[in-house]
Amino acid sequence: MRTWIVMAAMAMGGLAGARGAIGMADADEVAEPGAVARSMLARELKVPGDRVKVLDMTPVDWPDSSLGCPEKDKMYAQMITSGHRVRLEVDGAPYEVHVAGTRAVRCGPAGPASPGASPPASAGTSSSYPAAAVRVSRLARKDLANHLGLPVARVKVSSVRPTTWPDARLGCPGPAPTEPKPVTGFIVQLRASGKTYRYHADEQRAVRCH
């Protein structure tokens, strides 16, 4: 009888351990891709999570564990890796994050990209690019909304591209500076009421050339 009790206790302990292991695996497998992508992007951009909006999610099977974002000289497990391509928006600027389980990566240079694409590389890209791009996109949207008499929510960011302007005029007409110096910045394209608008920006301001 004593032996049977011990064996039953061991069996129950093993079953409980198995259940615990299954629970942990399930938690990892069912991690919601949108939530994982939002959390990663909010941390990277240093913004509150409620400013990161999930636009859509697409199931994807990548050929290896790089999630479609391989880094140079880095080895990856050659196995089909299932996950999701998640498109998000922060203050009107679009982003794309690849998610598999609890892993989340963003391809290309840091910063917003046109929907479904990574932003182009540029010699003018700085380490503060993500925050600067979000900041000038927000400024451009607010300025255009005021100009058109529309709510800011009606002004959408089509794309943000890094660039280097020849001087502080940001490619706009005006008196030439005495000592022109290259300025790191962006070209911001907005859409409102069916029309496209273009803003020129550095890392602190956005202007609409006339």
C-alpha cells in the first residue's frame, strides 16, 4: 500500500510537471504578434505604448531564423520559421516589425518606412534617426492640418526618407547662408484630402517649401 501511494504521488508530480511545461510552451507559441511588435517598437522609440498602433498583421514563413532581416556575417538556423509581418504606426509614421513567438526585429536602418518597405539607407542617417523622424513627422502633420483646417488625424504620413541637405535652407528657396554646412534631415510626404504634400526637415523642424 505504501509503495502504491509513493508511485501515485510520483505520477501526479510528473503529470503536474508536464502540465507546467506545456503551459510555458503554449504561452510562448500564442504570444500575440501585435502586442510583441508594439512593445518592442515602443521601447526602441522610447514612446508610450498607447502611441503605437497596429495596422495589420500578415502570416509569413521565413526560410531561416533571421525573420527576413539577416545581419552581415551572422549565421542563422536554416529552418522554416513561422511568424508575422506586423505593420504599425506611431504619430502617423509607418513601421514594419517581423515577429516570431516572442522575438521581434525591424529590417533596414532604424526609422519609419513606407508601408511594406524598409527605409532606404543614407549617409545622412544619424543614431537619433527613429526619434527625430517621429518628431518631424508629427510637426509636419500638425502644420499641414492647421494650414488645411483639418483634424490632425486626417493627415497621414506616406513616407519618411533620410537625406542630407546642402545647407540650413533644407532645399527651400531663401538667402544663402554665409557658411553653408550639410544638414542631416528628412523628406516627409503626407496625404490629406486625396492630395500629396511634401515637407523638408532637419532633426528639429519641418517646413513646407513654397
